[in-house]
Amino acid sequence: MSIRLKPIDIQNMVFPKKKFGGLDESAVKEFLNTVTQDYESLERDYRKASEELKLVRDKLGENASLEHALKDALLSAQKATGQ
């Protein structure tokens, strides 16, 4: 999953104004600030989770290699003892 929308995109979003009765600019800016902060937090959490997942996958690969080596050693020991 790739995050396409960046916090800066949210922050720089410009809303068109209506000719009659436009947007409350301060309310929009406040909302965008809140969304930007939340989005930045989610982005940090996503990156951290991705890094942790990579570490877990790497460790899993190491454990699979170790398991294979132990099975080979056990088989060799069993053959050596005649079992």
C-alpha cells in the first residue's frame, strides 16, 4: 500500500469560494491543520509498522534456515546411529 496523498497536499488544499456566502476560511484552515496532523501521525505509524514487518520477515527467514539446518543435523545423527 502506498500513501499517495501527502500531508503538505492537505495543508495546501485551496477551496473555491462561492460568489454568495462563501466558506469560513478560518474554519477550513483549522480543519485542514487538524487533518494534516492526524495524517502525519498515520504516515509515521505506517512507516514504523512497515519497518517492523520487514524485521519480522527477516527474522522468520533466519528461523526457517535454522530449522532446516537442525532437521538436517537430526537426520544425519539418526543415520549415524542406525535409526
